[in-house]
Amino acid sequence: MTRAKAFAPAALAVATLMLATTAAEAQRRREEPRPQRPSRADILLYNSFPAGTRLAVVSINGRPPVATDRPAFTFTPGFRMAGFGGCNPVSADYRRTGPSDIRFGPLNFVERKCGGEVDRQERAIFWAIQGANRWRPNGRGGMTFTGVRGTVSFAPAF
């Protein structure tokens, strides 16, 4: 048997495998949904996030803040949040994966007790921020976070 005849079945097998792989890849590409381009409204919503603005808390789960020192936060364009919950300073990283999606990393704060309603309010603010998964604009330059742990609304601080 000549050398060419010995390699013919192997070459045929390789060619068949390549053809089958190419056909399967083409079929997979046809079945995959193409990612949709964001709409103009999505882009405007994404760009309206008030990064770099100091925002004060105006309500926690529908109730106004009780702390004498108003809780306020800054959300930087570098995806970092820093602020004051009414008793303790706090910071965290955040990420935005879509026009109205938001997620926070662990909140970093030293828990100093201020007592009573201020502690409960601060805990509610921190829990709402930590559990937030959606945000939406609220009023002129404000926003509201909603999630599994509550709702907190912000307005520009002066």
C-alpha cells in the first residue's frame, strides 16, 4: 500500500470533522440572540446618574430622616460611594451594569452608637443601599434606590 493511500482515510476523517464543526458553529451563531443596542432613553437614563454630586437622604422606606445631622452621600464617577448615615461615615464601591441597574460592594464603616431612632434610621439607610439593585431619577438631580431591603430617596444637598 502506498503512503498516499494509507493517509487517505485519516485525511477524509479530518475533513469531515472540520466540515461538521464549521456547520455546527454556523448553526450556533444563527441561534444566538444578537445583543440589542441600547435605546436613546436607556442612554439618557444611564447618563443622568448624578455622579459627583452630594446627595442628601430625603426618605427611608417612605419616612423622612430624623437625624439632626442630615445623612448625605457622594457617588463618584470612579464608582465609589462615600457619605454619612446620620451617625457614622460610610464608603463602598458600586457598579452599574445597565441603565437602571446598580449593585454595591460591602459597606465600610465603624459602628459608633448614637442611640435610639438615629441608629435605627442609619441601619435602614445602610440596609437599603446595600440591597439596592435598581435606581431611578427623582426630581431635579435626585435619585431613588430600590431593592430587596428597602427604598431610599436622595435630593441634591446644599
